Amino acid sequence: MKLNNKFWLFAVVCMAFTTAIAVTLAVLFWRQINPSEQQMLVRLLKDQFWYFFSTGVFLFAAFGFTLDWFFRFYILPLNQLIEETQVMNTVNPAHRLKIDGGREIQTLAELINTCGDQYESAKHIIDRTVESAKAKTEAEKNILATIMAELTQGVLICDTVGRILLYNRQAQRVLNKVQHPGIAAKDGETHEEVPDGFVGLHRSIYSLIDRNVIQYALKDIQGKLDQKKENVSSHFAVVTQNRRQLRVETLPILDEDRRFAGFVLIFSDITLQLEHAGRLNQHLKTMAKKLRSSIAAIRSTVDLMIQFPDMAVGQKNDFLGNISAETQSLSRLLRTELTETISFANSRWPLSPILATDFISTLKSGTVAIADIDVDVAECDPRCMIRVDNYALVSAISFVLDCLKKELNSDCSRIRLTAPGNLVQIDLIWKGEPVKIEALRQWSDLPLTGMQKGYPLTLKEVFEHHHAEIWPHTDKKNGDETCLRIFIPMVQSEGVSENIRHVTLLPKGRPEFYDFDLFNQPGQTPEMGKRLLGELTYTVFDTETTGLDPRGGDEIISIGAIRLVNGRLLHTETINQLVDPCRPVPAESIKYHGIDDGMLKGKPSIEKVLPFFHRFAQNTVLVAHNAAFDMRMLQMKEKATGIRFVNPVIDTMHLSAILHPAHNDHTLDTIAKRLGVTLVKRHDALGDAIATGEVFLKMIPLLNEKGIYTLQDALTASQRTYYSMLKY
């Protein structure tokens, strides 16, 4: 209830109470006098009625004016004094009290302003001292942050549940996906591209990379940690939506007790390397063809000369000339073609060395989860080492076993590992019909089931990346056993030179270069309503429209948004998108926000932009000023787009009414001025969203002082305000 309403309710109660007392006294007095005195009193009242009536009205009016004066000069200023002192004492020390009230109230305001001057002066001195002490640390932090940002490799750091806590520009560049709407405008121009994927603080890495791949790498790392191996990194490869191929190195981050605190992903774009490898393969085939041709010509010429040793001198010289020409051709081939081939030698799919027995153990444990097939391991040679992409090759073999079960109704009974020559031989053995070559070729062209979406590698591609071959084979000793034999090149353990990645241990104190205390924040997955306001992730947004009537056909022409994470506005994670409303913008609205029809020409429609904004705001709390209007504009598009916003919503206008009930003005401009927030770009969607975010950050400590700590507390308090009754 507003303060004015409370006052008038108080005044009415006081008057009613005074009237009741007066009536009670009159009744008691009436009963104390005798009948003759009663008659005389009645006659007196009749004769002097207007005098007594005027006196009563005057007394009530005087009483009401006295209450109103007391309220306006003491009660209302006192409430304003309390509210503005809280602002001065918390979020805006530069604020000074300017209150109209009684002399005592004004004197108290001057004393508070004097204390505020002294407090701000002392705070300025302390701040300068603290800033001076922090200068060296900040310089080191900035240097390290700059180095991090300029690394040629993409780096992501995630917590134990896969939330992104740190990323650099390279990671954002290689992982952010772009959707091309490809819809032409009426004038033939193409609409703007709308991003379709996000790398951002507190977003889930699993929305960009398949959870199974990362969990497989973490399981591999845990196995190495359990075995106390020196190199605990794990590698895998991913293919982005636009077919960029990335090599990903995974490293664990352990706390001081060697428990998982998070993990690091290091990305390298190897698309060009693999393209070089493909050209190398084609180049080798062409070179082999030329070599065979030249060697065949030389061999046939030599055979003829041996067969006919007494041939004529001229014919013999012709043969020798042919041999010389082919020899020179071979020399040129070795000098030019082979040199170019060597330049491609290091272009390979990212493979990591592993003992063949370790790979078989991984396969045995992995196939149960991937293909639901139990595998026995037999005849393993512990000396063999191979280079593999663990996840891809396990998925490929599991895919083969799954095909055996589905198409031949055969279950693999055991795996045999041998090492003939320089090859590692893996036999998948079962009892039953052999696999025909035609069926195996068909399997080779199929994408692997179980691989991540957007990573549709075929069986053939995986084996080619590993330089491996797979063939059907029948065991002559056991006629009822058949197998599929996989050949993988062997590597020598002593020849393996791999960069060893050591375990990253978090110190007990907080590192100075990034916000690693996020690893230990309590309650990462409780119900959102029970979480503290300072712990939540927010999307602060604003819309600009053609008008103020959502039901009357007004449309959104601009959406601006910024993420608020861990008490910070992330100016690198924003939306500032113009929207084609498919209708003219009224001149009255253009005067307000400055967006005309020419600026909206060729921009994407709301059907394109709203799904993008929905993904941007996913799993966050929406914050807006006068949110009822903006939410209504979004809700009007539910039927057309199929997008429904179910996020909790916080309205800064409601919060202002909670914090400052003695003030009647709760516009964004007034609140910003009261809390010391500078409005840089007013009536611009992104500018207003940033200002609303800064205002909301200032409000959180004030809400805490009123006992409002959680999201549910804020929503419950908002429902009791006058503004919650506004409808659009």
C-alpha cells in the first residue's frame, strides 16, 4: 500500500476513534443529568444548532489539516530521509539529501549530508590506497589475460558440471556456430546472419560438444590418474556444424586434495592439416602411378636387351636412350614430387599413443555402454603400442559389433590381439556366418551411430584416419569360427615423443589471474527460487517497438540484451539486433527511439530473431524495467514462432517500489539518478538493457537490507507492489 493511502487510512481511523470517544462521553453525560436539565439542554441545542454544528466541523477540519501538515512535514520526509540515507550509505555515496520538511528534518538532513561528505572523503582516501596496492597485481593480471586472449589455440575452462568459467577469443571463434537463414528479402537482398550457438560464461559446454565425447575423455584421464601416469591428458577430435575439424586436448584441474575441480579444453583447428593430408594421399597415388610407369618402361627395356644381346648398335643406343630418359624422369620425380610430399608428412588426424592392451581394456569396458555387447579378451600381447583417437576407434569397433548383432544375429565372443610384423592385428571372433565383402563395404559408408550430432563420420573415414584396414577372415583351425580382422600400424614405445601434460593443482588461495573461486561456489544445482540473488545468472533485456499497444498490432523493432554473471555485466556477451516489423514505423515512435524504416530494411524478421534470443537467455533469469510490457510483446509472438519464455522474470520497477515506497517516481531515469547510474544511450535497446543491469546490481544490497535474499523473496515481494497489477 502506498504511503499516502496509509496516511489517509490512519486519519480516518483517528477521526472515527475521536468521534466514538466524544459520543461515549455525551451519552454518559446525558444519563447523569435529570429530565428537566435534559429538556433544557435539548432546547439549547435546537436554538443554537448551527453554532454547535459549525464548531464541530471546524474542529474536525482543524484536526485533519493538523494531521496532513504533520504528515507532509514530518512523517513523509522522515521516510524519504531513511530511504535516501540507505542509498547514500550503500550504493551511491555521492548522493545528497534534498528533502522538504520541518525545520528539525532539514537540520537532520544537513547533518547527514555533512557526515556523507566526511564519509566520501575518507572513502576516497581508502580507495586510492587500495588501488595503489592493487596496481601491481592488476598489471600482472592484465598481462596474463592479454596473453590468454592472444593465444593461437582456443582455451576453455569448465567446472565439474561443464559450465564455462573462462574462454578466449580463439575458442569463441572456432566453436561459435553461424546459421545462414538464406531467405531473400523482397528487394532481392539477403537477410543478416543470425548466430546459432554461444560460448559464454556459465553456459554449458555440452551445448557445443557432445557430452559423451567429453565424459569419455574425463574417464580416460581418471584412469591415468588412478594408474599414476605422468601424462594425464586426453585427446579427441570434433567436427563443428560448418565442418571445421578440431583437435581437442583435455586436461584435468585438481584441488589441493587431488579431487576434480574442473577441466581445460584446448582447441586446435586442424582442418587445413587434414586437407593437406588428403592432398598428400592423392599426391602419393599419382606419384606411385608415375613410378610404376617409369620402372615398368625401364624393366621392359632391360629385359629386351638381355633377351637380345646381339641387337644392332643403333637399336641398342635407342634402348639406352629410353633408359636414360626414364632415369632422368625418375630423378626429377624424386627431386620435386617427393620434396612436396614430405611437406605434408606432419598433417595427420590427431592420434595419441596407447598400449594396445590398454586400448582393448578400454574397448571391453566401453562396448557395454556403447553397443551393449559383452567382450572377452584373450591372447593379448602387452608389447604392442598404437596411435588412436580413443573415442572414435572404440565407437567404430562398437558400431561393427552392433552391425554383426543386428544383421547377422551374431555376438562377438572374444577379441584376439597379435602383432605380426609392424602391424597390430585385432580379431573380432564369433561363431556363425562370415561377413561378406559387399556387406562390409556397405557398413563402411554408414555414419557411426552413437557419435555426436553434427559429427557424422563414417566407418571408412575413421579407419582411414587411423591408417587401418578391416577384412573378413575365416579361421582354418576352427572351421566354425569366423572373424573380422583389423590391422593398425604399430608404433615403437621408445620412438614416441609426446608433450607431457602435468596435472594442474589449484592452490588453497585464490589465483590472481581469473575467477577460479567459481569452482567452489555452493549449491550449483538447487532449485532456482532458493538461490541467492547474487549467485544467479541473468539476462537483462529491453525492446523497442513501433508503439505501445501489443494487442493492437505493434511490433518489436529492436532487441537488446546483456548477460549478468557473478555480479558482473558481460559486455562481450550482448545482443543488439534490429528486427524487420513488416510494417511501417509511425513517425511518433521514430521521434522516441530514432529507428526508421530505412534502418530496418533487410533485417531479419522476429521469426528469425526470437529463437536466437530464446537460446541466448536459456537457463537464466530475465530482468527488465517495466517487464510486463516487454514480456507481453514476446508472448504475442508465441503462436507465430512457437517460442515460449518460461524464465523467471524480475522487474526493476517493482523492486524500486519495494525499496523506496515513499517515492512516487519509479521511471528508469529517476531510479538511475537516485542510485548513481549514468545513462549513456537512452531509448536504445542495448543501452537501456545495460542501464537496467547496472541499476539491478545496485539494488541487490538494498534488497538484502530489507531481508530479500533469494529469487523467491524478490518475486514474492514484487507481487505485493502496486505495479504488479499493471496489465498490457
